[in-house]
Amino acid sequence: MKLASLKSGGRDGALVVVSRDLTCMAVAMAVVPTLREAVENWQQVAPALHDLAGKLEAGDVETIPYEPAKLMSPLPRAFQWADGSAYLSHMRLVRKARGVEMPANSETDPMLYQGGGDGFLGPVDPIPYVHTDWGLDFEGEIAVITDDVPMGCSPEQAKTHIKLIMLCNDISLRHVMRPELVKGFGFFQSKPASAFSPVCVTPDELGEAWTGGRVNLPLLTAYNGEEYGRVHAGRDLTFEFPDLISHAARTRDLSAGTIIGSGTVSNENHSEVGSNCLAEKRMIETIRDGEPTTRFMEPGDTIRFEMLGEDGQSIFGAIDQTVVSG
């Protein structure tokens, strides 16, 4: 089942069920008004939503065209957005270029930071460019949406709480990030609003590509219309989503509608598969040449993230954004 949120004037949008081929949508208002309410009442409403999805595929319901420009991020806002660093190849590269060692427990204890969940950009909304010295960067990620997760939840139990999966552009301001990290108190100003794919899907939509904790497919990244990365999301992954969820729930309950991000999808063989952020390429240049030459994003630049299934069909639709002066 594929779900999305239509721009409707309300902060949470209007829930729609999307066809598997991403051509049309059916309004789900009669079942539940918003995705937020759907996740909060998943056991009660999921069967009716699946029924509506079946009728949509059979052509038995009234539909509207699938138009990403009319969609918000699946959850336009979330009570909690926590992003991890599950791909340590990304962290190793960034720290190596800075001459900083990895934390001693980095391979046994997941890293998470709490992002701003009060508002997200839509999948094709422009990325505002405010200051030239902020170092605007994109980061391609996978994210999951949970139902209510109890404190102390084990990784095995956490698998059952993953209800929906989507893509993410975790936008970063690299030059703002450095002084924040020096303070030792975490990200805040360096993490503006993120964007998510037009569509989120139930795990069964991924078939064998979903193994309960990871997506075994490449994330396709195009920067200014040219392929920038074809990084496999199922490889070089130190922590699966159940590990991240269990870590986040160690000392607190997680409310339904919590979003957990994987961190930048990254493989060890960067030179072969490319990257999902500009920072990785700049770090490679720094290690090789002593300084980076790749610039950060500027107005007019475009970034696109997409993932295709084994049948070649887009699974989540595409995050397709342009940087504009803001």
C-alpha cells in the first residue's frame, strides 16, 4: 500500500492512497482524514486502507491524478524526527578528512540526533538559499514511520513497529554545523527543514527487497540532471532500523508517527558508486588533494532522489527539488 498527503490547507494535509504505478490517487477521507491519525490508529484503520488500495488498483473508486507538486511530505510534521548514522562509511570518511577518530563504541552503539519535526518541505518544494556562507548540502536517506513504541523495546520487537517506509533529503548547512559540533551540544541551526518522498509505503510493497530492517535496493541520486550516486542501501549498513528504533526507545516511549532516519546512505566503494551528499565528495578531495574543490549548492541547482523496484517502477516517487534564493 502506498500513501501520501495532499495539500489541503490544513497542517497535516489530506490522506490519499496512491496507485502502485504512481498514476492516480484516491482520497481516503472516509476512512481517516490524515496520515498522522492513520498511524496513531493503525490497527483499526489499516484494513480499510488496504481495502481502498485494492479498489484503487481494480479501478473501482473515483481517482485524481498523481501530481507530486500537490503533495506534502507524507507526514507534513511529526512529533518526533530522529536521524541516525547507520552507514559508518560516511562517518569514517567525514572524520578522516577532519583528522578526528571515530568514537570507541561507534560500531556497537548507534548515533542519533533529534531533528526539527514541526514542519517538513514537500517532495518538490524549493530549498531556500539564505546565506552564501552556510554551505548548503543534500543528504539522501531512507526513513521509517513507527506506531507507538514502548520504552525498552528490543530490536526484535522494534521490527513490528515499522509501519511505513520513505526516502528523505536531510538538508544540511555544513559551515553552520562546524561551530555547533565544537560546542558539543549537537545539531540545531545546521539542520533546517528536511524533505521526504511523495509517497510512503508499507513494507510489503518492497517484497524481497525488505528484510525486516533494511532496504536492499540502490538509492539513485541525480545532481543538476546528472547521475551523482547509485549507492546500495542494503550494503555497508552497520545498524538496521530495528537497532535505531530500540536505541531511541531505550529511555522513553516513542509516539506513533515517530520518524527514524538512516543517515546518509553510503558505501565503502565511493569511487565506484558515488555519493548521496556533497560533503563526501569534498572529503575525498581533501584526503586526496589537501583541499576540496566541489562547491556547495547554489540557487538553480537541482537534486533528485529516487528508488526503483526490481520491475523498474519508482517505489516512493521522487524527491525533486531546486535551490532558490530565499
